[in-house]
Amino acid sequence: MLIWSETIDGNFYEVRSAGASLRLYRNGVHHTQYNANRPLSGAIWDLLVATVFFRDADAVNEALILGFGAGAAGKLLRDLADTQRVVGIDMDPIHLSIADGFFDCGSGCELVAADATVWVDDHCQTEAKTFDWILDDLYTEDGNIPVRCGPTTIAWFSKLAGMLKPDGMLVINIVEPDTVKDLPLFTNPKLKKRFPYAVEFSLPAYDNRVLALSKNEFSLELFHRNAALFYDRFPRCRGVVNKYRIRDIAGKAK
């Protein structure tokens, strides 16, 4: 059901509901989806944040989301990890207005309308070793196809690494699965040393590969234990993580 739509500066925005789910579309591309009754639903947005199940409940207190959209990842972080500080960066101020007005992200999230690459350049020193978890989800659309609009260079990932606490986790959404193996995170010796552990999340219906990297190991036992605790709070989500494909791409997961 259409809740709101408007064309602003040449972009067509729609907020729609589907049952209890709230969805944002821009120019026909499905950018955000959230269901307060069933936060994990087996959709691609799950994978961005389900990575926190690899960490203890109080381990993700400060988070940075680059490509905030309307805030599904920010909402999920608070559901899954009770994250205390979420900084959300998005180039599109209308996305952030929708995040505040429709997705209730105004409280609990610091929303900044900015080019994420510029913001990181400006803050990589003042925010050094600040965040427990960083999500790089920098995409726009070309027609109705999602297209990456952030760099994948050694310099970029080095800056993000510098903003993470030593035990922090870097999460990256990649739409083009064939490019994963060539990312500097897996070819550059310094970045490989910084992030010796890496897992890849995917779902059968999506091309996306969501990568989680850390200096600490990823325990599947801890992942499923945290998922079970989450099911106690949200019974409608029970069993959903069994849909996820989780692959160790560093050869070190337990």
C-alpha cells in the first residue's frame, strides 16, 4: 500500500507498506525495509546486521553506517545488539528525512547528510578507533539497478580500519560477487594482517555478498547462541538464520 510518494530534485520517492513491513523505494529501487514485529525476515537487510551475532551482546556499543538509507540497519542494530550510538551518513537528505519521519530513526541515531567519502576524510582522525562496528553500504541506482558509489581502494579500507576499535568489525555490502576476491582487503598484506578473519553472508535470491572482517575469530557456535536468544524476544523470527549462507573466506572460522 502506498503511504507517501513525491518527486524531489528529479528523484521519485515512495514509502510503501506490505503487511507490517515498511519499505522505501527511490526511482524504483528498493532501498530499505523494516518490520518491527519480525526484524529478521530473510531479506538482504538481515545480512548487513546479523553479523553482530558473532559478538557478545555488549560488544557493539558504537556503530557507523555509511549509506544509511531510511534506517533499516540502524533499527536492526538496536534490536539485535542494543547499540547505544549509531552514526548514519547518507548523501541524500530526503532519505534521512524519511528515516526520521517514517522509520522513527530520529532518536537514537546521529543522522548526517553528507558524501560518506568526504565525511570519512574529515573524521578519520577525530573518530580514530571510535567504532565497534562499521557498515559500508554505499550504493545508488542507475535506472533501477543498484550501483556502488563508494571506493574499494586500499586507502579507503585503511581509513575505515583506522576508525574501528582494535576488536571492531568491518561489514561491507558487495552487489557484484565476482569482485570479492580482488578487493584489497584480501590482496593487500597490511589489510590482510589487520583483518585476518573474514566471513561472507549471502541469500539464494540475491547476488549481494555481505562481508564481515575482524582481527578476532568468528564463532558459529556464538552466532547461533545469540540467534536463539533473539528468537526468545522475537518468536516470529525463529529459524530465519538457517536461510543464510555463511562462508568462511579466510579459512579460520570455527
